[in-house]
Amino acid sequence: DGGGGGAVEAAAEEVSPPLDTAHYNVLLSCLSRPRRWKEALELSARMGERGVQRDTSTYNALISVMKAAGKWKLALKLLRRMRAGGGPPPNATTEHSSALL
């Protein structure tokens, strides 16, 4: 079960207006299985390439994916980026997730 994130994204773009932050957040949440963490990072990169803003929900989804995959260093890097101003400010969900790392 691999490579599905890009296929779903491509199909969504063919039948709808351009994807926005909420659409990407749903796609990221769908990639929460441990083996899909690379796809989640690629999807996040595509958001940036397409000028789609990442919000707190985006980072929460990414941190959850990294946590599920045991990629705690990547999860902490994302959290540090949020705290340093490279992303939206963390919220209670983000802080709870980071406490579990």
C-alpha cells in the first residue's frame, strides 16, 4: 500500500478547484499509518511549492504521522519550527502530542 497520497491528490485536482489548506490537511491525516511518513513530508513540500499555507492543523497532522512512524526526531523538528516562528504557533493539541514524544 504505497504511493497513494500523490494519486489521491492528483485525482482531487482533476475534479475540483485547486486544493486548499483544509484539503491538504485531510490528505495528511489519511497518511497517518507508519509506512506513509515519507509521503506526508512530500505532500507538505508540495503545499509549499504551490503556495498553500500550512496551519496549526497541518503541523498537528504531520507531527502525528511522524509520531506513529516512530520518527520522533522529525516530529520534534516540526515542533521546533513552529515554536521558532517558521510555522503557526503550537496549540494545545500540538503541545499534547509533543509531550507524548
